[in-house]
Amino acid sequence: MGSISTDITGPPATHKAVVINEKYEPVIWDAAPCPALPADQVLVRTEAVMGSDWAGTVVAVGSEVKHVVVGDRVCGAQNEMCGLTPAWGAFGEYNVTRGRAWMKIPASLNIEAAASLPVGISTAGLAIRLLGLPLPDKPVEKAAYVLVYGGSTATATIAMQLLRLAGLIPIATCSPKNFELAKGNGAEEVFDYHDKDVAQKIASLLTFSTSQFLSLEC
């Protein structure tokens, strides 16, 4: 483990955390060991939690981390917290980032909004990658339609934004009451999945297009 830089107070030796004990019961551990910091990660004072999503302020930086400093706001995704491994879980006063499932928070987002993003982005990104579709860092030169089934879900709204940024053209299915939600998050066209003719209507759209067609179910 490399050396770390910390703020003036530094992280404490212990912290309060909600953990799952050996009976799989949630309990409050008043003196959980403060997570050890790997050289390639950062230690965060947790300020907002939504399930496995968390967000907070960096209080210590591993020696191999170059793009984040103490005081930066970051958010990420974590596993649930287990009493045997208190370092790995979002439900603690302090939290260590894990792998690459975290990012700096843009100035335009408040801490609560940032804590709603990581799991959704990770899930959508993994689905897109596993289907062999491009991510925004490598946009396509030729656009293709991508059908997102269930276009009003939290994951789908994120997926459609990622697809747009990658140069693709999302089309979606959902209930009519959510058409505007889907369009507002990138859907070019939206279809009612209760419509018995929905498959034919989607096929009709593609008949008039020379673009490739792909499918993503959320």
C-alpha cells in the first residue's frame, strides 16, 4: 500500500456503519474499522446514500491517484456492507472507492443527485458493452437504430443518453404516459408496448431507414 495524503483532521481509526451481521440482520456498528486505503483509490466521507450508490467528499488520496485531490466530491457504486468486511459497503460514515466504479461529481450536480447515478450508469454501460455496442468514448461513424425495451425505467433513461452520446439512435417502448420521459432522455421514436401491432410499427419505421438495427432490453 502506498502513502496517502489527507486533510488536516484525517480519517479516524473507526467509524459508525450499518452492517449485515452473521445472521443477515442489519445492525449499527459504532466502532467499525475505518476502511484501509489502496494506493489506487480514495477515501470518502459519505454524505448521501441510495442503496449501493453513494456520494461524498474525498478526505484521503492513494499515492497512485493523480486526477483527484482532497476536497473533491466523488460518487460511486459499492456492494452491501457485511460485518466481516466493513470496508466494502456504502452504509458507513467513510467509504473507500472500488475499482473504477466511481467518478468526480460535476459542479452542476448536488450530492444527492450524484448518489443516484453510479449503479444505473454501470448497469447501462455493462449492458451496452456486453451487446457489442459502442460507448460514448468511441462513437460510431454511421448511426444505427437501437431499440430500448422499457424506455421509461431508470436504467433505460441512462442507457438512451449513453447511446445518443455514442452516435446511435435510440427508439423505445413504454406506456403512453411515459412517452415524453423517454423522448426527453434521447428516444427518437416511442411505441406503446401494449399495442398489439407494436412490432409491425417498429418494422415500418426501419423499412424507411438504411440504418442498422440493434436491440437493448432494460
